[in-house]
Amino acid sequence: MNSVNHLKKLANSKMPFGKYKGRYLIDIPEYYYVWFRQKGFPKGKLGLQMQEIYEIKINGLEELLKNLRV
């Protein structure tokens, strides 16, 4: 998968559980990702996506993904 397709998929990924269930990962507040960063991200694909979103948010690049939504 090329990087553009990867970012499009990430931009359209939603949280499957918890308080933010059904929301786009990029729309979840940064503090939520900071908490997971301290406690440990889930294993698997979701955890990797959450780590990527964390990096995007701390670097102020949210609009990059929001502009890629379908």
C-alpha cells in the first residue's frame, strides 16, 4: 500500500470501542492518546493506528488527515 492510500485509510478509521466508539480516530482528543501512550496502546492494527494518530496530533498535522476523508 502506498503512503497516500495508507493515510486515506487512517483518515477514515473509526474507534471500535469505549467512550469514543464510532468517532474518527483523528477526531478523538489528544489527551486520550497521551493517556494511551503512558499506559500502552492496544495490540494489533488499532494500536498501530492510534500510535500514528498520536504522532500526527503532537506534530499539529490533523488537517492533513481531515482533508483526506471520504
